Amino acid sequence: MNNKFDVLVIGGGITGAGIALDAAARGMEVALVEMQDFSAGTSSRSTKLVHGGLRYLKQFEVKMVAEVGKEREVVYENGPHVTTPEWMLLPLHQGGTFGKFSTNIGLRVYDFLAGVKKSERRKMLSKEETLAKEPLIKKDGLKGGGYYVEYRTDDSRLTVEVMKKAVDCGAAAINYTKVENFLYDKNGKVEGVEVRNLITNTVYPIYANVVVNATGPWVDTLRTIDGSRKGKALQLTKGVHLVIDQSVFPLKQAIYFDTPDKRMVFAIPRDGKTYVGTTDTFYSEDPIHPSMSKEDRDYLLEAIKFMFPSISVSAEDVESSWAGVRPLILEDGKDPSEISRKDEIWESDSRLITIAGGKLTGYRKMAETVVNLVSTRLQEKTGKSFKQCMTKSMPISGGDVGGSKGFSTYIQDVVSKGMNGGLSKEEAENIARLYGSNAPILYEIAKELSGKYEELSPVLLARIHYAMEYEYAITPTDVLLRRTGMLLFDIAKVKEVKDAVIEYMAEYYDWSTERTNTLTAELEKEIHKATIPFAG
């Protein structure tokens, strides 16, 4: 790794990846370090929606709704393989948070602010139309529904695709590398960091003209090391999601609904499962390992019972779960669900730039704001000048498919390549849908590995190999949790294939017995954490 960069980004979640891409696209020399796997923090633990923030209208955050709503479309067009429009039903009940009139007005304002395209504008439904969309919702007191579009995503894959594009543009990115100290010049200004590679245990410096702290839940930890933790601080809140098989909870329509305590929760069908979330509680423990408590689980089970009274779901029906922490900016006296999701940028006396808060949906816009500041600082310091932001219409890795309009044609055109490599039409389509314009690489891998490793299906084998070769996956958990999402949405399959996956990866990376055992134990721990009824 070159040891002097224009900008060093600390943090490999969606915010850090977005900053690295924007900066590299403008011609800056960029390095990025992440202490865990890319997206391992908040960016793989969200509700998996690129959503426009309808609920922020209730808090009159008009500017935020307008900005985030417009960004949804940008995220979708630049990566239709990781983002899909999803019609959302908002049932309206007597005494609920949303009334029929206020919802109609609210959704209309939302459409206007977010610049929603004509085909995706909101519709108001009668009671009968609402029940036709989803017969499982509570009939008692039902007045009708609002019907509007959100965008479903795979948050972790989105992050990795943005990171890959940053690397394509010249960024140097490395995971499992932790910042331990800042390095300062004689004037006390940050000129780099000292990092430890957590796999090899080597320590080395990285120098940069500008350093950006984009570490999400850890921004205050780094501000403390820098001696600049003052003024506003972070307040972490925890969000939990449950996954239930469709045989138990046969939801056919994504729902955004009231809970008895007037919060709002999502229930979303996905890949033969229904997932429900999220909770919103203050959190002050270890951000690396948040987990579901009995209270979290029971809260969501009660919410299901409240809105879907005909469904009998018990703790035993929860197949898997995930918990994540949101790094929000502390505002005294506010409830977790009322704290602003706005992003803020701080610059310390040492010139460390910190970005905190914000939402997955707004990652590109946040990155643009940060890199504009970085560009100004670089010009002041080095005299170098850089281009304006270029990411608004720049496809991310896998996104070269002709935008949302061209995606289905692209899939039809590329499927034959997969079938020539021995995949079925369905398998080839599935890969094209997930990997977009990178699909031909996976087809080639599937062809090359055909018949060489019988314990794994050709598709899964191609996905594992691609994750290691092209997506920086170092551990079985990286592959099964973040690159494929199987640990969340197909945990039974994970239990079935985990030994074969570990064996294949151990051979590829030439792991020692000790390393293999360590990573096996780490995967088992993740499986246990996802499947136990509650943490304790």
C-alpha cells in the first residue's frame, strides 16, 4: 500500500464506501481502512430498505424527506441489481397514528418532495381494497390504507458494490485493519494513522493530507483518541429484526404498521420468509456484538399479534434475527424514535473530519458533502484542485445494465452465457439478478469449478469463490452472513453447508488448523446469536 494519500477514510460501512468512491472518482488518491469486514457494523444490520423517510414528515423534517426521497431514485438507478421497488401498504385504523385525510395529504406531500415518478405515486385504498392486498391485517377498526413505493435493498451487498467501484476508480481499501493511533505533524494537525492488521498482527503507518472519520457507532471512540470529543456526541440506539418462515407467517404484501405504543414497524416478505422490525431502544453496550434481548423479541411478537391477529407466532417460530446499532446525534430529552436521523459533519482542531448520523439512503449525498470539504482542505494544503462530484449518475459495481429500464433486458441477454456454463436457466437468472453486470464472471467461475467440488451447488460455489476473489471476503462469516445473506434468510441451509464452505475456504486461503478452528468458532457463534430465542 502506498504510504501517502490525499485522503484516508476510516470506516468501511456505506458512508465510508461512498466517500471513498466520490473521492476516487474525482481523481484523489484514496485509502480506506475498516477494522472488521466491510459493512459488518450498521451497514449490514438495517431494515434493508432504501426508503424515503415518510415517518420524518411527522417530525416536520421536510428538507430531509426531500433530499432522501430523491436519493432513493439515484441509488436505484445506479444499482438496480441490489435495489428493487417494493409497494408498501400502510393500513389505517380507527385511533391509529395516521388518519385517512392526514395520510392522503402526507403521501401527496411525500410524492412531491421526493420527486416520485408517476408510476410509483401513492394510491389511497378502501377497506376492501386494503384487505385484498393483505387479508392477514387486523379488520377491527380498519378504515382503508395508503399504498406507496419503498425500495428494498441488500444493505451489505450495496456497501460492497460501492466499495468495489471505489477500488475500480483507484481507491486502496483494506478490511480487518484497525486504527490504533493518530499521527500528527509539528503543528498538531492529523497527518495519518497507525493501524494494526488484525490478521497478521502487523502495525504500520498510513499518511494522508486529510483524514475522515466515518466509523458510525465508533466515531466518538476515534474522537476520544484525537482528544476532540466535545460538543455534540453520539447516542446509539438498537434495532432488532425477526425472521419467520412463510409457512407460519404467509405475508404476501410489505406492510408498514402502527404498534400499540404508536411506533411504526415493517413486516416484509422476502425469499420465502417474513421479516419484522424494528425496535428502537437506547443502547450503551458493545457496538460490535449487539444482540436481541427477550424484551426485543417479545415486543416484535406482540406487534405481529396486534396487527395480524389471525397469525399465531411464538418465540419458537423465530428462525433467525439480527440486531444493529444506529449512531444518532444526541439531543437531550428525546425518545429514541424522535432523535433526528440527520447527518452532521465536525472538524476538530487537529483537522480530523468526522461524519455522523444520516441514513443508508442518503449515503451518496453525505459523501458528496464530505468530499466537497475534503477537496477544499486539499486545495488549501497542497494547491491541488479536483473535479466536482461525479457519482450521481455513476453505476456502482454490477450496475452497468442500462439503469432500471434496461435491467430486465440485460438479464434476458446474459442468461444464455450462464446456461452455456452448465447452469439452469433459473440459476443463471438468479445470478444475473443478484450480481448485475458482474454475472458473467460468476458464470465463468461456475464453469471452471464444475464437477470439482460436489459438496456445494454450482451457484453457491461460484458465489463463495467470487466473494473471496473479488469481494474481499476473508472469513466464512463474511461469505455466509454478508456476501450472500444466507445466515439471515436461509439459516437451515447454512447449517447444512457450513462445513463444506469452511473446507473450501481453508483450502483456498491455506489456513492452518488453528485459523480454521478460530473461524469455525466465530461462524458457530454468529449462527447461535441469530437463532437463540434471546440473548442472555
